[in-house]
Amino acid sequence: MLIIHAHPRPSQSRVVKQLLGVLAAQPGAELRSLYELYPDFDIDVEAEQQALLRWQKIIWLTPVHWYSVPSLMKHWIDQVLVLGWAYGQGGDALRGKTCWWVSSAGGAHEAYRPQGLHGRHFADHVAPLAQTVRFCGMQWWPPFVAHGAHATTDAAIAQACAQLRTDCQAFLQAPAPHGDAP
Ligand SMILES: Cc1cc2nc3c(=O)[nH]c(=O)nc-3n(C[C@H](O)[C@H](O)[C@H](O)COP(=O)(O)O)c2cc1C
């Protein structure tokens, strides 16, 4: 599996750092940490596309920033998932792959509901990302979210890591999707 990791301040990370430990420990995982590779946002598009071609299972690992991914990850989407390669005529490079967003959110689980602080369920906020993935012919795996990062405890992080370990096995063992029209 390929891990695309994007955290703008990895040294200050508590949660994503631990989630990364779980994912990177999977046998054969390839890790690309975008803020280390491209601190000036000058993405090597060819290298990123080649990495994507090597794997069927792709993980995006980021904190939630404004109900989406951090800016370098969004820039990666804009630069790498291009017409004629990821979508449109001849753009079938990603078809049949599965993509999973593993994330950490400051907001508590209870705050992500219609009457809560964030006004919607988490899955409703991420519809544009889900559709981006589907538009490129990939399967969108239900996101993993470690909620409540601001007030979290070491025990809660450990629990999230245990859950992620289990969920990751299901993700890795899932068969490739069929009926792949975006
Ligand atoms: C620019 C920015 C935007 C953020 N937007 C959100 C958000 O939309 N929803 C949310 O729940 N948390 C939001 N947060 C909180 C982060 O998700 C939280 O700090 C992060 O998950 C903590 O993980 P870490 O310990 O790995 O840094 C935001 C944080 C920053 C810095």
C-alpha cells in the first residue's frame, strides 16, 4: 500500500504521528511525506504518478484542515490527478484502485452532527474528496477519523491506533472493486 502523508508541522503532531506509526508498520508499505518531499510545494508530478501506479491500495494520511485536507495535499490532487492520466480520455491510470482517507480532527465526534458545532456528519463534509476519488475511477473507502484531537489523551490515541490497525487489515484484504465507471 502507498501512504501519502501530509502534515504541515509533523514535529507538533500528536495524533497523525501515531496513526502514521501504525500504517508505516504494515509490511511493504511505501511512505511519501509530502511536506518533507516538497517544502516549496514544487511537486514532482512524474514521481507521484509512478508511485500511484505501483499500488492498488492508497491511503491519504492527514489532519483535517477546514473540513478537507491540508493545502499541500490539495495541491497534490490538483497537480497529480490530471486530465488524460487520472480522468477524461485516456485517463484510466487509477481505475480500480481503492483510496482511504485516514485523518485526525480537532472536533469531537458529537460535534459532527446537524445540531452540533460542525453542522453535519463528517462524511457529509468530505463529499468533494469522495467524488474526486470516484471521478478518477477509484473506490472511496469510508474515512477513518480520530476525533477530538485537541482534548485527546494518550489512552484515546492508543485506542484510535488499535482501531486503525484492525480497520487497515480490512482495507488491505478487500478485493479490488468491480464496475469501475466514475
Ligand atoms: C488550519 C487548520 C484547520 C483546521 N480545520 C479543522 C476542521 O475543519 N475540523 C476539525 O475538526 N479540526 C480542524 N483542525 C484541527 C486539526 O484537525 C487538529 O489540530 C489535528 O487533527 C491534530 O492532529 P495532530 O496532533 O496530528 O496535529 C484544523 C487545524 C488547523 C491548523
